[in-house]
Amino acid sequence: MTIRTICICGAGTMGSGIAQTAAMGGFHTLLYDVSDAVLQKAGASIEKNLQALVDKTKISATERQTVLGRLQFVTDPARCVADLIIEAIVEDQDAKLALFRQLAGFNREDTLLATNTSSLSVTALAKKLPRPERVAGMHFFNPAPLMRLVEVVRTEYTGEQTVECLLALARSMGKTPVLCKDAPGFIVNHVARPYYLEALRLMEEGFGDPETIDAIMESMGFKMGPFRLMDLIGNDVNYAVSCSVYEAMGRPERLAPSPIQEEKVRTGALGRKTGRGYYTYPQYLP
């Protein structure tokens, strides 16, 4: 199976990061979103990121232009024709399923469908699609151009060729893929739940504020404390993952989502992308 063209659906922080990664990996890349404004913002972000690489002499100005030349921004779903489609839209199973069904109508039968979901069941998606053997998870981490890990998630339906193709693709992008079975939170988000939830409980019980807890964890060797990391990921995304894993695991008390994070989501304090979360980020404020 040869991948030449990749379509990424959803031009938010994660989608634009995956698009940049794909284009830098040498692939013709389509970035699709229903909002032209979101696409314009994504394009500006990618250009800024690539210019930063030029300024740091990581790539040349010519390479920057070559990468930009591989990118196309589209709002028409009929133009989302590719060898591989990676969805990075809202964490909602019905929305993801509707998107895949729509795009399947424009693509060949051998097009691969990959979801970047953080925690939703890939199996539940695959079994409702016409060719489940060509469906898998391909979970990147934020920021996608920098983070090397990619979880390739296999369901009971996923074909061996699909798995091998996605593993090879991730390596060609300079990533380190790990193959995992479909399970709540996969590997990373399952392991990481206590890191976030215990920090939130310490805050709830008055043992420390975000700055103190982050400083302690970072002094112990963690590259980023839990609150800084939640702000980077997005409190809406992180909270959705916590809820998903909690439900999928049978609602154990130890995995109960935090009301503090629920309040952050309710008030729109989503972290860096909104300019405020557990910290304030003036450079990201609207």
C-alpha cells in the first residue's frame, strides 16, 4: 500500500500540526475544515512554525517553501480525496462517523481511514463503516510536529496491511510509532489519568495551587507539570478524555473527572488556545 496523498480533517491545533508533519514528511497534504477562518488561522500558524525552523537553521528557506507547496486548504468535502484520511475533529463519535461516511463516498475503496481520537472506541467506529479492515487509530500528540510518539490503534477488524502501512507511514514522518489494541485511553491516556486527576484532587483539597504542584513535579524530572500540560493539550480535550475513560472503565471512583476541570470547560478557560486556563497566556488572547 503506497501513501502519496494525505487528507487531514479538522484544522484546529492538532489537525494543523498533523498537516504540517505530513507535508514535512514529503506527502501531498490536504487540510480540510468547514470554516475558512479556521483554515486561514491554521495556514498562518504553519507558516509561523516553519519560519521558526528556518530562523533556528533547522530547515532552509527553500525547504520551507517546498513544504508549503505541498499543502492545500479546502472547505469542500468533495475535494477530500486521498490515499489516507486522518480525522482530527471534535471528540464525538457520531460526528466522526458522519464525516467518515461522507468522505467514503468521494474516495476509492482502498483509501485508509484513521482517527486521531484520544480515547473514543476505534472499534465502535470501524464496525459501523463499510470497510472496517481499512480503519484504525493514528493518535498523534500535541504539538504534533515536535512530539515523536504516535499510537497506532488496532481493532479486531483492522487488516494487517493497514497496520503495517500506518506504522511505516509514521516512521517516514520521523515519528516513533507504538502498536496498541483498542482499549479505553489506549496506552498514554490510560497511564496519564492519575497524573492529571491526582493533581486536581490536591488542588480541590487545598494542598497546593497549580504553580506549586507544577513546580514540584517539574523538580522531580517531569518536563511539564500537570496543569501546564492540561493547558497545552486543551482543558476541553483533556476533560473529554477523562470522561470517556471513566465511562469505559465502569466509573471507578479513582478515575472520576474533576469538577474543577469541568468548570474550566464550562467557562471557556481551555488553556493556551483561549489565552487562559490554569494560567494566563497574553500572546494567545483573542
